[in-house]
Amino acid sequence: MLGHHYTRTFLETAVASMNAGCNLELSYGTRNNVFMHIPQALVMGNITLQMLRDRVRPLFYTRMRLGEFDPPAMNPYSALDLSAVQSPEHRNLSLEAAIKSFVLLKNTRGTLPLRAWDLPSQRLAVVGPFADNPRVLFGDYAPVPEPRYIYTPRRGLETLPANVTFAAGCREPQCQQYSRAEVVGAAAVADVVVVCLGTGTGVETEAKDRRDLSLPGHQLELLQDAVQ
């Protein structure tokens, strides 16, 4: 109704949504919402009581399975805290998920993997706006983790037995102010250059689309300077 103008009123929206099978609304309070108009739709005969029951039933089944109607002492979720969320087994599972979700598009001359026994004699440069900026590493609707659990590419590489240098080139994904000398200087003295580029929620997120798939700002120029 508000964005796409598919319907004209809250009442019409309530009827269309329920007929389409929708049973949950992300509302903005008790005034400008759809669900408060369901009783009127029921009285007018636009929906039936059985339809209303069919829509509500799955919601309450889910809440019952989550223990929302049980005493807190009976609900195992009540005992969970950050010690469970950041437990070693869960962090190891996160690490495994990260490793298994990497996508290698190209590996010219067997550049990867970097072998531990070669690293002490290697000079690594990690460059780009995503190299050491924790704020840009998380997607839309991501939780806010504790800083000590955030490993940027720079922080992760610095745990290895290698000589690591760092140059952001630009501080934000938009990369409007680019320091070419900073990137070229770091890459020139390195045996291996790790370039960290991307978009982040500052560039694209819910309700913020882009016209093309190009790297933002001067990021492509940064990449070309790093690999020359």
C-alpha cells in the first residue's frame, strides 16, 4: 500500500494479505498497521473465521515449541547467555562454515594455498577498504559481535609467522578518497598481496540497490595498482 501501491487502504491490505497466505506482519506499532483491521474484515465477510484460525495456528504452534508459554525454569533457552553463543565448539563451527563457504574462482600457477612453512620468508601486504575495517565485514541484519571476536583479514594474517604490512588505500567501501601511493608502496615490497574489496551495507542493503555490479569508487583502480 505505502511503497508499491498494490492496495489503497489498510483494510484492503489486510484482506489481500490473508488471502495470499500471509500470517505475520512487521508493523510499526498499533496505529499504522494491517492486523488491527482484521476484525473489520471479518465482520464485513471479506475473510472467514476459519481462515483466520488457519493463519494464526502456525504462529502459536511455533511459540509453544519455543516454550514462550512455559515457566522460565522449564524453558532451556532461558539459560543461554553469551558464554554459550561464543563457546569454543560454536566458534569452531563458525570457522568450519567460513572455510567451507569460500569460493575460489581462479588459482593461476597454484598461488593458493599459502603454505605455513614458506611464510617466515614471505612478505605479505594486505590492502583495501575491507582489510582492517570491522564495521564493513557484516551483512544486513547481522548481530553486533564483541570486538575481541572480530578477525579482519589483517588481524588474521598477522597471527601467521609472516612479515605483514597493511595499506587501506581508502577507508570506506565507497572509496571516494583513494591513496594510490599508499597501496603501491605496500605492494611493491611484498611477495604476496592480499586485496580486500567489496561493497558492505553502506553501499547495498535492504531498500538500497545498485544500478550495476561494478566495484564502488576507486576500488577497481586500487586492485589494478596492487597487482601491477
